[in-house]
Amino acid sequence: MNKSFQITIYLLIAFAMLSMAFKLKPLTKTLSGFMPSSIYEVSYNFYIKGDDKRVFVKSYLPKSNHRQKISNVEQDYEKMTFKIKDEKENQRATWRSKTTSKFHSINYSFLFKGKAVKYNIAENLSLEKASSSYANYLVEEEHIEVHHPSIDSLARILTKNTKDLKSLVTSLYDYVNKIPSAPIRDLTSALTAFKQNQASCNGKARLFVALCRNRGIAARLKGGLILEETKKRTSHLWTEVNINGTWIPFDVLNNHFAYLPANYLELYTGDHFLITHTPSVLFDYNYEIKPGNNVPFINSANIEELSGHPISLLKVLESKIIPKSVLYFLLLLPLGGLLISLIKNVIGLKTFGIFLPILIAYTLTTTGYVSGILLFLLMTLIVVLLSFPLNKWGLLYTPKMAVVLTATIIIMLMLLSVGLHYKLQWLTTITFFPIIIISIMAERFSRAIEEDGHQKALSTLFQTLVATSICYLVFSSVVIKTTLLLFPELLLLVLAISLKLGKWIGLRLFEYQRFSKLITK
């Protein structure tokens, strides 16, 4: 029996390692290429109503570069023509009506993969002005009043004591960054932002460009979108400054100095409108943004090779048969079971069941750890208080659980209403909690109070929360989730370790102190 047991464990380990070895070659190719840390599916949605046959919509389209890759382009535009035109650094699309139809809708979607960039600016760079090759980025523009007396005076004052290029740019940046931000939707010029001493992204970015150009430093505007899971109508402007031949990004609104986050989608360069359309028509639009289903570390060039492996979940992910969150949960559930086994059998913590800490931990990944724990404790306390009269009335277990479940739902709906009324966002996250889990956990806690007393029940509850926290740290790791997705055969190793753990006969960690005197003897 012991021999077959050992053979089973060795076979599981050998099969897992062999399967993983076949994936290393295409994965190594992937890791040597572009490695994004942010992936989104982005859609332009345009809606036009007009009688004019010459109805048109123009918009800038994203291009791939060193920090973003654009792929999977799809579009839907009936009764319209479509053309793309290169305009210096930019790529601009035009959709034009070819019928007398009054209604038109345009959908242009693509997959964005981006990575953050951070630059270190040397301390002692000279204050030499930009070369003539960057002349276009030194001139005055309609809304960038480089040589206006107010801008010139401000630039001189801010850079009076600067001795190198970094300190000069920092002085200008710090001034614009400290200007109060305001949600101004109208176009704000550099001069207006200075005079009003408040601006949104477009006013701040123009003012920073104007100050840099006034001091002979090449600077330009960058336009795009800050990607997050939502539908939005607002675009974003930031700045690039040319330092020693390198265009370095600065976002004076969001306090990004020589840094650009991974979720910044670059659409165009220069002081332009992202969308233009036929005047005097009804026009509406939005940008729909969703997290991409692709794996961050996977290059599309090698995804087919990895997907073709007998043990691969990439095709399942790409097919969207099941949501990514559900797939991750299925992969993390066995790992959570192993963690709880180690916590209970090796460390010696006591928990309310095996799967409850796992389920609670995974729930916390959607609610946030602190607010989730607080809401969980609040609901547990309420359900425990409800259990006392129910126990005194001598109700049977199943009807009692039905009463507890109903009461829990009523209380959750009340808390949700309070959160919405008083705009307490943290309170509204309670709707994400699995109601059954809370009810069972609270019921077990109240039963433990009856059988073992308050002190022991509270101790078990605390140890359960410790185990839950450990599982949460593992479940919230992007690296662990991605690794399991790429190598699901790791579950065979989890199985082998669990089998080996089933033969554990050693002392638990917490028992060493208990039996310390016997051990020393």
C-alpha cells in the first residue's frame, strides 16, 4: 500500500514537470518580447443623426509603439465609407456617409496592451536650448501662448535660480502641478490656465508646454484615454518634454513626473480635438473600456503554440466560454485547500471548516480587504445576535437557517439603501458578499459560543480570519493567477503535496510550545 502510494505521488510530479517542460520554449520566446502589465478591450462608439449625405466623423486611431501594442482591430459601420490617413506622427480615420440615411452608428474596437515607462533624468544636464530639428516644438500656437508677456515673466521667475536642465523642468512642473485642478470641460489655453489659477488636464498640459518652450525646451502635447473598466466620454492630455533627444512623459494633473502608467492609451500628438464631425447634426459618442481576457505575459505571436498544448487553458480563456474570474476561482480553489491543510495540520490553527476561509478570501478580492473584513464582521455580529432568540425557541436546524438567511438578506438590503442614500461606497460593496457563506459562518460562530463559550469561539474566529488573510494574499497575486493559468498542471503538484500531507504525523507548530518540556527531556 505504501509503495503504491509513493509511486502515485512520483507519477503525479513527473507528469506535471514533463508537461511544463514542453511549454518553456514558447513561453521563453514570449517573455523575451513585449511584456504588458495592462490589457484592455477598447471601443469607439459614435452615433449620428442628420439629413446631409455628406455626414462625416473623424477620429484619431492608436498606433503601436515601444510602450503600447494595438491588435485585434474590428469595426462595424453600415452605409459609410472608411479611410485612414497618416498625418505626421498621427493616424486619423474618416467615416463618411454614402447614403441619405438619417441614422448612422460606428463601432471601432481594438485590444490595447500597455506597459508603464519610467525615466531617470540626469542631474547635471546643461541648459542648452533645443536644436533646430525640434523647431516645430518650440513655436507658439493658438492655445499655447509661448511668448505672451505673462507667460514669459512667469517662466523667468520660476527658472531664475535653476542651474541645470532637470532643476529647470522640475521647477516648471511643480508650479503647474500645484495649480488647483478643476473639472473644466471647455478648451483652456495656457494663458487662461495661468490667469484663472485653475484648470483641468488640457489647461495644465498647455501651460506646461508653453513654459518649457519659452525656456527653449522642446515640448509637445499627447492626447489619449486613461483606461479603466467603464464607459466614458472624457479624453486626457499630458505632456512630453524632449531631454537629450528622448521624449519623456509628464502628467501635471495626475502627478506623474517622467513617468507614464501602463493604462494610458496614446492616440495622437499635438494640440488637436480627438473627434470632429459634420456641424449641425445630432452626435453622441462614448468609449467603452473592458479588461482584456488575454494573459499579460503572453505574446499573440506565440499564443497558438501555447494553446496547442494538450494541457492548456488559453483557448478556454480566449473562447470566453466561462468568465475569467470564474476560471481563476476554479484554479485557486485547490491551492486554497492546500493552504488550509498546511495551516490546520502543520501550523495548528483552528478554523470554522475548510472551505469557508477559502470562499471568504476569494470574496475579499472583489470587495477589498479592509472594507470586506469590516462588513463581514458586522454581518456576523448581526446574525449571531439573531441566533440567540432562535436557539431559545428551539427551532430545528434547517428552518432556523432559512430564518437566518432571510434576515441576512433584509439587513443587507437595508445597509445597501443606507449606503446609496448617504453615498457611502464602502457600504454598498456588501452586495458582492455570498449571502450563504455569511449565514453559515455566523451560524457556526453562534453555535461555537453555545458549546465552547465566548472565549474559545472568538479564538477560533480570529484564527479563521488569519487563515482567510493568508489565502487572500495568495489569491490577489496576479503572478500566481497567471502562473496557474499558464501551467494548470501545477494542480497535479498540489494534489501530490496534499497526498503527502495526508500522512503527516509530526507535531504542529503551535504544539511545540505546549510540549516543550517533554521535548527538552
